[in-house]
Amino acid sequence: MDDLETLCVRAREWRQDGLALATVISTWGSAPRPKGSHMLVNADGRFEGSVSGGCVESDVLQAAADAIADGVSRVRSYGVADDDAWVAGLPCGGEISVLVQPVGEAGFPPALFDAIAAARTAGQRFPVSTDLATGLSKTGATPGQFINDYLPPRRVLIVGAVQIAQSLAPLCRAIGVSPVLIDPRGRFLTEERFPGVTLDDRWPDDAITAFAPDAATAVITLSHDPKIDDPALIAALTAQTGYIAALGSRKSQAARLERLGALGFSAADLARIDGPAGLDIGAVGPAEIALSIAAGMIQAFNDRG
């Protein structure tokens, strides 16, 4: 469950309470949270999410309490903290502006949380426009208004239930990317080795085709067996897969590209495969290799906006 899914769940649980939604609407410099980040605030003081990582949340909580009380949206701006330690600011040196809306027809309609959740479950983008002058939000991308484009949840299809996958799967869950382990070898693909992870014992091409990878999906092959990895890569390349990576040396990557090229894939197609997989951090051992692969995946996702 990623941050946005958790926030939508809280919105349903707290629906009968007074609520406010804080949203980062602009950033400059080294802002701690990106534009579109949310914090949902309950009238009793509970909250979910973050707009700054902690440095201005106290002030936002007060603004949220005011919005719940009077039903009026407001925008708060924060920059570098001054010498007064009690003044809300951003010690990282960035600047942000935060819209605080009451959750209701005068601000952020409660039904939008359900619509966002439904669209993401269906693997669809869902834009919401907000008139900053009135604080009213509605479905759609209206020019001249603040538009928050909610993307489908990120997921990763890991091919090869090997030792690296045992570190990669829980790491992906920790960073909000839902993992699926794909391997037709039953002795490798067990609940004992991958507790709590979705397991799929189909051949990789069948499994990946069934999952219909989109821009929010990564496919990462780890098995070192071309009979398993190559069909997975072929299926990933024929879809709108957001990130494709293959474990192996530069020599094995060159051989892999030669095999796939012989099947008719173009140079542009083959350039989509990150191989050797991940960022070069001098990784040693399965856990560090998993970290480098996860970092490469997140870099690719974020480069696509």
C-alpha cells in the first residue's frame, strides 16, 4: 500500500469526522516533498501523510483546524526558517506553498477520494483541478487551475525467485512499489522464501502479458536463465512498461541484446533495457544489489514524471 492509497483509506475511515486536506501546490529549491503531496487532517488532531517531512506540519495542522472550523480554504507559504526556532520554516533552504482545504463541497469533495482510488485500481490516471481562488476541487484538467494528476500505483514484476529477489521484494514494498514474484520453478517460488509477496508460477511471458504492464510498472529479470528471462523481456518490450531491467554482466547483456535483436527488436527497443540492472553503487552481495536495482527503478519512474 503506497502513501496515496493509505490516505484514501483514512479518508473513508474518517469520513464522518471533520477533515481538511493539505496539498503542496508549488515548490522551489530543495523542497522536501514534491508538488501534489498531501496531508489529511482529522478534527481530533490525527493526520496521515506529509507536506514537508515534519518541519512545517505543526503550522499546517493549525491551518487545517481553522479550515475545518470555518469551511474556508487558505494557502500558506514557507521558506527558510529564521532565527526564531518557533517560526515554521524549511531549514533545507527550499520554499513551498500549501493549500489547505476543508473536505466537503466547499473544498475537496469526499467522493473524489473514492474516484481516485477506483481509477488507480483500474490502472488509470485521474486528474483533479482546483481553483486556488475559491479552493474548490473537481474532476478533470482545467487550464489555468492547479492540476494534481494522480497516477496508478507503482508495481514491479520480478522474474526469478532468486536470493536477490528475497531482498528486492520487501524493499519494493517499503518504498510503495507492489512486488509480484514470477517463476515457473516451484522449488524457488515458495511462501516460505517470499512471505506476504504475490507469487505467480506461470511462464514469464504469459504472466507479464496478463498483468499488462503500463508506465507505472517495472519488469526486472533476475534468473540468469535465458529460457526464463528472455520471454519476460520480450513481453515487457511489447508493452508500455515503465522500467525494464535485466541482471547480468556487460558480456551477458551484450549477448542478450544480440539475441533479442535477432528477433526483430530495434535499437530503440533494446535501449529500454537497463542492463546490467540498477545504479552503479559498487554493490556487493544480494541486499546491496537489490538496493541498486530499486534505485534504478525509482530513478526511471521519477524521470517519467
